Amino acid sequence: MTSETRSVSYGQGEIEYSLTRRPRATLEIGVEPDASVSVVAPLDATDDAIEAVLRKRAAWVRKQQRYFAQFLPRTPERQFLPGETHLYLGRQYRLRVVEGPSKRTRLLGGYFVVETPSPQAREDIRAQMDSWYRAHARPKFEERLEASLLRFPDPQGFRPRHIEIKSMRQRWASMSPRGRLTLNIRLIRASTDAIDYVLTHELCHIEHPHHGRAFFEQLDQVMPDWRVKKAKLESALA
């Protein structure tokens, strides 16, 4: 039996799940150690009935995901100390702090070099690096947006009306009904493949606002390996 990826809205977010239909009498929901959700449903179960059961069990699903999440690898909280590594476009760079009269941040070889009058002030170092990330995020995101649009048969029909970049706790990106694309600043730390996945995912929302069957069919068509890219993103920036 083949499975398909779907999602159901719950609270402020969504629960993504894989759906498999089999000749059985009852519907079964499972949460795997990687926090993924699987649903095995009877052949004659309607989509509405499946979603209704999922919403009813959503609190349990979230509880199981939180339980398994504590065992998943996590990116350590950065302390902004010399020798620490920081990501940019999926590559690790070691932090080098240099005392100097001006505030300047740059990539030099395999290092993030932060020049600052206050080399012991970690918050100043954090602020400088945040500014550097912001300065580099928009041009890179716009570059990858143009590349991602070419995946679609009518690129201009999928072009967002506006792009906003900001810090978000629980989402990599979002697309409003009016075509406003919001991107998480943390995404600049991810690889180009991961950025392309997030952008392509959101561009599909131009035509399909919800994560229904048509949405995932389109995503499969324009980016057949999106699941691999999604998994790499989540493992790298967990």
C-alpha cells in the first residue's frame, strides 16, 4: 500500500502525517521516535472522518512528539565565545574574536572574524553577528527565490507580492493569502538546498493555501526530493 503526506490544522499550527489505507475496520494513529505521525485508515474512510479523529487525538499526538523530541539531537545554545562554531548556508565556521577600534564582522577562510572594542562582551558579539546575518539574508533569499520560481510552469504567477524577514520561534516561513512571504532569519544558517525547499513549499501555498492532497501533489511535482531536503533542514537546525 502506498502512503501520502497530509496535514491537519490544530491550534496555531498543523500536524503533518503520512496516510496509508488498508483493508481494516479501525483507524490507527502512531507517533514514531523521530516525531513523525503515521495514520493507517480503512479503505472506505473519508478524508473528513480521518481529520476528525486526528483532531480528537491531537493533544495525545503532541504529547508523544514532545516526549520523543527530548531524545532528538539539538543544536547547542550558542554562547558567542571564541572557538565556537556557527552556521552559514549549511557550513560550520569557527568564531574568532579580535579586539580592535571598530565593529566589523566578516568570513575569512573557515572563520567568522568579529572585530570589536569589547571582546569580552558576548552580547555585543551576538549583536554584531545578528547584524551580519541580516545583511546577508535578504540578497541570498532573493537569489534562491528566483531559482525556486523556475521550478513552476508559470513563475510570475507564483511570485510573492512582498518578502519579510524576521525572527520566528516555530516556523521557517509562512505565506499569507495576499502573497506576503515571511521568512525566518535563522534560515540563512541552513544549506542552499534547505532554503530552496522552504521557498518552494511556501510558493506552493500561492495556489494551495492548505496542506491538502493537491498541495502535496504540486510539491512532489516541482520538487520530488523535498522530503530529503526537509529532513536535512530539521536535523541541522533542530
